Amino acid sequence: MPTIFALIAILLYLSGSALLARRLWHGDTYSAATPVWRAPLLTGWALAVVLHAVAIYGDAFTAAGIDMGFFNALSLAAWLIALLLLVASLRHPLELLGIVLLPFAAVALALEIVFSGPGTATTLPPGLQIHILLSLLAYSLLAIGAIQAILLAVQNHHLHHHHPGGFIRALPPLAIMEGLLFQIIGLGFLFLSASLITGFIFLDDLFGQHVAHKTVLSIFAWGLFAGVLFGRWRFGWRGRIAVRWTLGGFLALALAYFGSKLVLELMLGR
């Protein structure tokens, strides 16, 4: 049954992405009024998130403990990204980011179905569970911020080269896009800070052999996000410089969270 739920969720994710692609292809002009297609999009999206939750719960949360193997962790992060973006889209015009993030959730869920096996389920103490949750929240929010930054860079490029047509017409004004970007980064930065603090408190050796690279990359990412937020507050950073710092921070974070997991589990078999 969880596999059937997962397949339905994958179809709903891809259908939502296709609907967004169709709206962008036709170049619908952005409007503050709620478009008629938004309600069915968010409804299908919400159903996909619920079904995805059922599927990941069956694989990651077992009687033997929590199984955070690479594909389960990737699927859980994708689910959290889809959930957070859905919630944010209820108040802000962020649903267009789903054109990238919904297929990502579908692929991550499909990989979980295909490759998730017995795994290495372990019983984790409450403090470590809090650390993992905060880390996933930080990663998910900053992943949304990274996609927002890419979309902002494309929009900025088109406007500066006097090509405001096409899918650019479907995006909110540049000022709104920039404001949303820094709101997302700010919230993600708070969770990343809390994740690092809980890591220092609850992990025995944060610079141990198998986690030192993860710690260093996470601290480096924290510094980049702190820098871009300070630059925005102190110097009014925007445009390309904000995008570059945001993407640099997310790349470091992605390498810390999943790059190391990929190497250790799938390449070195640890």
C-alpha cells in the first residue's frame, strides 16, 4: 500500500509541475488576484505531500529505529521542501518554484521506492533527533531559497536586457522576489544556527573522523548566509551578489548534508 501511495504522489507532483510549466509556457501575466488554476494545483500538491509522508514513514521510521540511509534522507528532505513550499505558497506567490522542486520530490520518492532496503535503522536519543530535524528544516528552506535565487537571477537578466516578455511576465515584480528571497534565507539561517548549536551540544565529537568535513562545510555555509544577510542589512546587497552568495552557501550545505552521505554510504559502504 505505501508503494501505491508513493506512485500516486509521484504522479501528482509531476502533474503539478506540468501545470506550472504550461502556465509559464503561455506567459500568463502575474496578477495579485488569485488565478483560477491555483486552487486545483495546491489541492493536488497537498494530497501528494500527504501520500509522500505515508510512504516515507513506512521506510524511514521502523520498529528498529530511524533509518536515515541516503535515499530515505533524500526523500525526507524532498518531502519537507514540498511541504514548506506549499505552506509558504498559501501566503506568498512562491508556487512557481514548484516547477523545479516538485519534479525533484517525485524523483527522490521514486529513488526511495527503488533503492530503499533494510538499511541501518538505529535508535537515536531525543537530542540527536532534534539536531537532525533542525538540519533538515534548514536545508529545505535554503534549498527553496537557492531556487528562488536562480529564478531571481534569470528575471534580473531579462529585465536588464530589456526582454520582459515570456515567462518573466508570470513572475511577481523584482522587489517582491528579492524580499521573499531574503525572508527565506533569514528563516533558513535561524534553523541552520540552531542546528549547529544542537550539534555542538548533543554530538560527542563534532569534528570526529566521519563528521569533520560535514561540520566544516556547514560552518562555511553558515558564514556565507550570515555574510549575505549582513550585506543586505548594512550595504543593501541585491541582484547578482546576493544570488552568488546564496548559491555558494547552499552548495556548501548540500555537500555537507548529502555529498558526504553519498560518498560514505554509496561509494565507501560505511
